[in-house]
Amino acid sequence: MTDVIRSHTGVAESHALIWRKSSRSNSFDNAQCVEVAGAETSILVRDSKDVQGAALSMGGSEWAELVTRIKQGQLDL
């Protein structure tokens, strides 16, 4: 799948992205899933129900911090 992502300059760039869901995700919980993909300089997160919608972009260190905080139960999810 090729997605169009707006760079920080506002110019659309086309990247072939591989979107992944958690292995714990199943068809019963599909309404509450997010997908992640690695781009050249960032990690992208999107709602699996709206694959054509916006994706949240963050750097590698922000992604690592988010994952750590989730695993430690620091977020109200």
C-alpha cells in the first residue's frame, strides 16, 4: 500500500508503508485497534477503522517513551 504523507514542509511525499496491528488484536476488538508503520524518519500511528484518515507521526524516541508508558500502566487507556 502506498500512502501520501505530508512532510514538515507541507509537500506530499509518497511512501510504501507496511502497516501492522498488535498480535493481540482480533476481529472482535477491531473497533479499538490502531496500526503502526515505520517511515523513513518517524513512526506513524493510525486508526484501523479509518485507514484513509490522518496518521499521527512521532520520532523514534517519542514512540519508545509511549510504548514504555503503556507497558508500565502509566496511561489511562
